[in-house]
Amino acid sequence: MFSMISSPLLRPWLLAAPLLGLVFTACQPGGKSRAAGPDLIQANLDTTVRPGDDFYNYANGAWFKQHPIPASESNWGIGKEVQNEVYARLRKLNEDAAKTSAAAGSVQQKIGDFWATGMDSTTINKQGVAPLKQELDRIAAIQSVADVQAAIARLQPLGVNALIGYYVGQDAKNSDKMALQLWQSGLGLPNRDYYFNKDARTKNIRQEYDKHLTTMFGLLGQDAATAQASAQRVVQLETRLAASSRKLEALRDPYANYNKMAVSGLDKLTPGLSWKPWLAQMQLAKVDTVIVGQPEFYREAGRLLTTAPLADWQAYLQWQLVHAFAGTLSQDFDNENFRFYGTVLQGAKQQRPRWKRVLDAEENAMGEALGQLFVQEYFTPATKKRYEDLTENVVASFREHIQKLDWMSDSTKQKALVKLTKITRKVGYPDKWKDYSSLKVDRSSYAANVMRANEWAYRYNLNKLGKPVDRTEWGMTPQTYNAYYNPSNNEIVLPAAIFAIPGLIDANADDAVIYGYAGASTIGHELTHGFDDEGSQFDEKGNLRNWWSKKDRAAFQQRVNGIVRQFNGYTILDSLHINGKATAGENIADLGGIVIALDAFKKTEQYKKGEKIGGLTPTQRYFLGYALGWQTHQRDERLAQAILTDVHSPAQFRINGPFADVPEFYEAFNVKPGQKLYLPDSARVKIW
């Protein structure tokens, strides 16, 4: 529904807990259905809005009015409703585990101890910054560039975003091999644009960032003048790193972000630095080649390491350390971290309850352990098969779409069909689970537990080097309300939670709603990612390789340019425009998912009968089912941040944008010239 995972392997947006207690909707494609779906979507309608003017608010407006954004949140929607039920259920599981004398090393012991330390705010406040003292002392003792490098090597496994962004992932041009990859990293603001944009909103954020840094250094014990000086050192260093960082849209070019070289090539890229011993300090002694995403970033990083004052690096590393663990430290650190990152950047009015934040951290620490408990009881094999069948129906529809394309030659069509056939479909949950037996969790310190979990994940990732690619591995947990396409594995991954709809518990839920909600916004969307502007550059084996004829690729790009122009024209808030190029992949996937799943739905008996339920035709219910998947509204601050940092368009335009391109939408809701969503035939985008 949300993501395409590619290089770098970005950590997906994870929910905090399994979907315990929720009943999953499921449909028998083409089978008997009842009115559960239509009842729910009718209750959400705002009939004062014309569908042809703003379908987003027509479909969800009543729900928005009844569900204002809570003070502790920057957005609210169906995903948060699912998550809320999850939180309530998992809280009891954790509380029970914390009270139980479970066997040492057992999952229950680890869950219980993690929860106990996270919820013990009294001890956390007494400890203050003490859990970081050992690392802070190392930073204070820095006396040379080599010491800076050693400190960075030490902090990375702990989960500190200090200068280097590295991970082990599949080689984009040889998907059977795992490779060390370096990516631009190390900024305290969301991305490079925050350091340079001149609008009033961003200028204010920079001013607040300076205040935030000063406050955090003060909490570390520095006097006012020293804290201000340290803040300025960090800002100056990060601004130079930002200047050499690529823009959001530039990160979507897989060829431009693939620069493979020997480790000795890194030495040439950063004169004066020797990478071999540095990598050894990072537990990467056996690495001989590396894939660098943005060489210009590392060129500048190397220059700064050898020229910037050591005091600058000390301030920077102190900041990155305390920033990484602020949420695990005493209340003063936690509150100031929330003030800037929660309120200033995203508009939340108050801190979320501690218990929810602890569950989030636990999900990141050992999410698949929780996932096992979840699927055993709440996502049965029968439910799994229903969604596997639905996935096959959508794949079959996509196959027909490719065969009928009028802009692609037969030779390229055959290659596209081979790629589609080879897409692995992972539905519900993995066949094998991660083993957390080596992860140590105890009741000594919440911050220490989080550090150890980060180190476990670091070692788990590095351990992939030199070993066969595990194509069975999942990048999300089953309880995650999200889904993704991975081009290197040529796979779609559809976690169990993505199929949940709060309030809809009928196992024979309306096919129309389910085909829109699950078939279009999730299954069809992720399949289309294999054929969007970025995913289409990978072949059926997951390798970055051109399988298109020159003429067909040009025809495809012409259509991509059309959707880029369309979304460039949408304005958010006062004057912020959607970045059509940066969001192209998601916009293509949204449009593709809608038209492909719609044609799959047209094969069902329900569609063929054409019966209305609650006054709504099957096609109307289909579009409303899709809109249900984007039933979310956001604060202005979060919207503004998303425009600069997110490759997804805001929810409103994930509905209104692609619908304006679909002829059946015009027919279903009688959209006419003069209405805001109306586009003439010549302006409508058609790709897949």
C-alpha cells in the first residue's frame, strides 16, 4: 500500500504491535457477499461534497468530522484506528509478561523485561543521561581524526546516525550477491532541503532547530555559551553535509545511485583517509568492494573529517548520540525531543502515552517474535488462502493489461509478462521466523535494552555478507499496516495487518469494497511498483538491467512525464506543490492498482449482476473501498514535511489524482466538465 523498498533498504514505517483482537475482512472472489462493506462506507460519506469535486472528502468527510486528530498525533486515519486496537491488546500481553517469572532467554522474559524497563519512568529519570556516559566519555577523549573514525565505528552498531549510512543488501546488478552499500546520511533535519529552503516555514524550523540543539547540549551539562557554540558547530557541519546530499527525486535513479568500487576506491574518493582499517572497526574487515550511492557526499564527508576542527566532530557526535536515545532517557530529554520533532516538525500538541512509545520500540527490537504470537491465532491458513486467491486474480488482470497495451511492442510485452509471472507473492506472514535467542534483554536500563536490540539488528544485517541471499526473508512484520515491492527480489510482500478494516468483521464482506481496499490500494499497487519508473528498470531476476526496446522505453517515459506534470500541478496548503518527479513511482502504482484491480473485480459474479446495495452500484462501492484505504487526515506541519521528504503524495491526492484519470470513475459518479476533478480525455494519464 505504501512502499517500494529499493537501495537503500529503508526501514519501513512499522506499527507498534500485532493486530490482536481485530477480525480480518475476507472475501471469496466472485462469491456471495453481504452489505457489511457498504454499511461502513456509507457511514463515512459527506454528501454535501460532490464526488466530481473532491472524492477524498466525499468518501471520508463524515468520518473526518467524527474522528478529529488527537492532540498526541500529527495525523489520524484508518491505519491509526487499526494500530489503536493493536496497542490495547498488546499492552495486556506485555503487562502479563512483566509479572511472570518466565524462563531466562525466553521470548516472554524478553518481552516482559523490555516492557518493565520502558515503563519504569522513575528509574529512567533517576538515571538521567547515565546510560550514555561511557559513549560520551569516548567522544570527550577524542584527540585525532582516527579517534573520530573510531567513535563513528563504535556508535553505528548502537543505532546512531553518525555520518555514514551503511547496510548490507543485494547488489542491484547481481541480485544473488549481498554487498556493502554506503548511502548519504548523518543529518539531524529530515533532509537537505531543510538547510537551504528560503520560505518562512522552513526558516522558522531552522531557528527552532538551533534552539533545540542548544537545549539538548544544556541538558548534557554545558553552560549556555558553550551549548550555543556547540549547536552552531553542529549546524555548520550538517549544512556542509546537506549541500553534498542529493535531492529526494535524485535518489530515485537506480543507475545514478549505483557506484561500485573496490575499498581502495574509497581511499581515492576521500584522500587522507584509509577505509580498510576503518571498516574493520565496523566489523567489516573482509569487505573488498562497496557500492556507493552518492560519491559526492562521501567526498565531502572525507574532506570534513580531515579539515573540520575536532571540537566540531565532538559536538556532532554528542548530538547524534543523545538524539538517537532521547526517547529512552529522562523526561527532560524526552520532552525536548518531542517538542522539536513532534510539535515543531509535525504539529502534534502533546506527547503520546509512554506505553504506546514503548510498544513502538519493542516492535523495532523484536517485531517477528510478536508476529508469531499474532498469526497463530488471528490470521488463519484459511484467511491467508483467501488473500492469496485475491492476489492471483489481480495478477491475472495485470497480465491481460500488458497483453492489451497499444504502446508496447510484442517483444517487450513478452519480457514484461515473464517479469510479472516471476514476481513472488508473500501474503500474511513468513514461512520462517527470525531467531532472537542471542538478543539480551534485562531490567538494568531501558536505553541499554534498545542499544542491545540495535546491535543485534546490526550483526544480523552484517552476517548476510558472503552468504546466499535469503529470498524468504521479510522486511516487515505480519502486524505491520503496510506493504512493499522489493525490486531486487522481484517480490510483493503483503503483511496480514494490511487487510484489516476496523468495524468490518463479516467474513463474507462485500467484494466491491475488498477489491478496492485490498485489491487496488495494496495488491495492485505493489504489483505496479515492479513496472513504475524505478521498478521497471529491474528484470525478472531482480537485476538492474534494461529489458526494454528503445522505442518502448521512450513511449513509457512519455506516459510517466504525463503523471509527473499532473501531480506537479497540485498545490498543498498555501503554496507548496507536490513534487511530481519524486512521487512518480507511487502515483503510477496508485493508478495502476486502481485500473488493474477494477478489471479483476469486473470478472466477479457480484459485478456482473450489477445489484445495488444501499443505493450504491458495485463500481461505486469499489471506488469507495479504495478511498477507505486513504482515510487519513494530517496536520499542516506534517503535510509540509511530507512534501519535502515523502515519495508518496498526500492522501487526498492519492484518491483525487488517479481517479481523475479513470474513465469508469466518470461513469460511476456522473463526473461532468466544470467539476474540479474533471480532465478531458486528452489530459488523462494511462500507463498500465
